[in-house]
Amino acid sequence: MSIEHNPKEKKNSAILGYGLALVLAAAAFVSGVQFGQREIPLNDQTAGLYNLFFGQEETVDPSDRPDLSKLWEVWDLLEEKYVTASSTAGVTKEERIEGAIEGLVDTYGDPYTVYLPPEEAAHFNEDISGNFSGVGMEVGLRDGLVTIIAPLPETPAAKAGLLAGDVIVKIDETTTEDMRIDEAVRLIRGEKGTVVILTIFREGEDEFLTIPVTRDTIEIPTVKTEKVDDTFIIALYTFNALSEQKMKDALTDYLQSGSTKLILDLRGNPGGFLQSAVAIGSYFLPAGKVVVTEQSGEGGEEHVFRSRSRQQTSLFSADTFVVLVDNGSASAAEILAGALKDHGVATVIGSVTFGKGSVQELVELDDGASLKVTVARWLTPSGLSISNGGLAPNILINRTPAERLSGADPQKDAALRFLRGEEVTSEAFEDTVTHSGLE
């Protein structure tokens, strides 16, 4: 969720290595995307609306261009034959071009590759400035459905009883069927003090739930710590600009506490700065270890992010260090958990993570529209794609909605028992689903 590469600072191109669309109100969380900070140069890119679709600029070999004669044939037939119904306004040429572009982008089937017309692009730029109110949760598309990834602690969303995994069926009176994330975010966010009514499908419930949520300015926690017997627990809620220092302070407290066992709780963490995940991973890994690989396309360029010389202790091991994850752990949280798992320095316990491991680039067009396009994907050190069904834990322990609402926490309980040396039995993974790192 980095705003280091702010489109207002670099007008024509911005890299968005993000987790998922946010419905929040704070500088570190933005509506529409979640940025992953990246130390790579940005190319100055411009594209006219007409040129983007019809390809009038010779930016590629003309022989590689598709034959658009069929499109023009249909265009001319519609011009010649279509009769507007008496109650229907005519469609302008500009609107037809916009629709053609949206259709082209939609054929890629990627929920994170989106065309934003000028008005939506203006809302998007407002969102990334952080000057708005929201309900304090992150949403994304799962199987084409607008799904809550993680309500943040002590936010209106959490206080209203919304849970990770809830499917948003309606926003006020608007159905979310075939709705893009950017549109859902725009409808959910709003002025502080106003109410948005969400109609929710929740697994295990016989009927839809109607949940009103009052929007507010969101204060996002970064780190909280506690000690249970000889186990020190660090809950990391986001990877923002403060996370590395907060984690360093928490790890110092851990080393001074006399505890010999550590739990890093990444549940409900929607991600954030990629560089924050790399920096925090450096406290647990020797210098030079791969934290994540960013891969551009099939056989494309790879950018490898490695740990730095920040390891505070070599005592971290899979017997004394547990990372907790769930279906609300996404993006940078999945990167960190995957790195610690692959290098064998921690045992990952919980449920399968969300599976958001791609990088988006925002290109502003000449007329004020924007194209947000997936340009790369993230791989764990072992080469597994985070987007391929999410990261599977070493030990699968699920947590039901009823347990979440009641405060029961079988995942945390399992982690504590594991660190006490007790046998913890993994639940069975679904045979029909392939997950990254499935064991």
C-alpha cells in the first residue's frame, strides 16, 4: 500500500504492487488498490484513448497488429441499421469507444486489470490521496464475487460484525453481480457519519444478513504484543511505513522478555509495502536469502528481493516460531509467511491465505482515463505462485464464523499447544483445490 510512486507525482505511470481493493480511510490504506513499494524505475508512458484501442501510434511492429476489419464492419452495421427506441437516448461515438475498450480489457479475465473512464479515474486519484472516510475493511474478488478479505480491528466494519470471507451481495440497493472492485469500493466509502447498508452472504447462514455500517475516519493499528506463559505473540496488522520500526521494537521486547517461543500473527493482514515485507523478513533470515521473486510474464524479467543484514538472532526455528495466517492474510502478508515457511525458520499454522500475488501498473491516458494492468506476479522462494489458490499452511486449522464472533480461537490455541511440544493434527485440505505450498 505504498504511495511512494504517487500518480500525482509521476503523472503518466505509477506502479501498484498491491494487495487488493481497500475500503479504508487512512494514508496507508487506499480505496481501489493496495500498493507494494518497489525499488524499480518507472517508465514515462502516455496513451490516447483512441490510440489505446485502435492502435494508431506505431509503438509495435505493424505486422503484429490484429485485423480490426470485423470490428469496423460491426461498427458500420450498427451505424446503418440500429434504431433507437423512443425512450432510449442515442449512444455517442465516444461512449461506443469507451465500451469497446472496457470490453477489450474485460476479456483478459483479470479482476485487477481494469479500465477506468475519466470520472472513475478521478475518484481513484482522490482515493490514493487518502482523503476520504470508509468502514475499515479490505475487499477483493473471489470467484467473481465481491468478498471481504479482512475487516481491521476496532473499525466500523469489525464492530458491525463483518467477517473475512463474507460475500457482499448488495451495497445499499445496488447488487454487486458482475461488479468491479473499484465500483464496489466507490459505493462503500463515503462521508464520515453516513451509513452504508451491506447485504451479506455468510457460509453457514440460511439467509442473507443485512448489516448497516457507519463510516468513519479509520485509525489503523500496526503492531500489538502480548505474552502467554513463555510464548511472546506479535500481531502485525499491516505493512505500512511504520511497520518495520514497530516490528523491530516488538522483537526487541521479545528478546528482553525472556520468552523462548514466538508467534507472529498475520491473520487479517491485507498486506501493504512490498519493501516492508522484505525488511521484516530480514529480521528472521540470514542476509541474501530470497524473500520473494517478482516475475514479469511468461519467461519475462525477474526481480529478486533478498533479505538484508538485519537478523537479530539465529534462534528462530520451525520448532519455536509459529506464523499464524488465515483467509484474510494477503499480498505482503503472504510474501512474508511464504518466505519464512520456505526457508524453514517458522511453522505456518492456520487456514489457506487469500492468494493475491500480482503487481499492477497504473497508466494515465490523455483524456483523464486510466488503465490499471497486471504486469507481474510474485513467487515464493521455492517458486510457487501466491496467486495460485493462496498459501497453504504447514498445519491447517480452520476458524468458523461462529468462532470468530464468539472470540473462540482454535488457531491461536493450536499454535500455543504446538510450541508447548504437544501434537497438533492438521485438518484435511480440500482435494479439489490446488494451493501454493500444499503439503
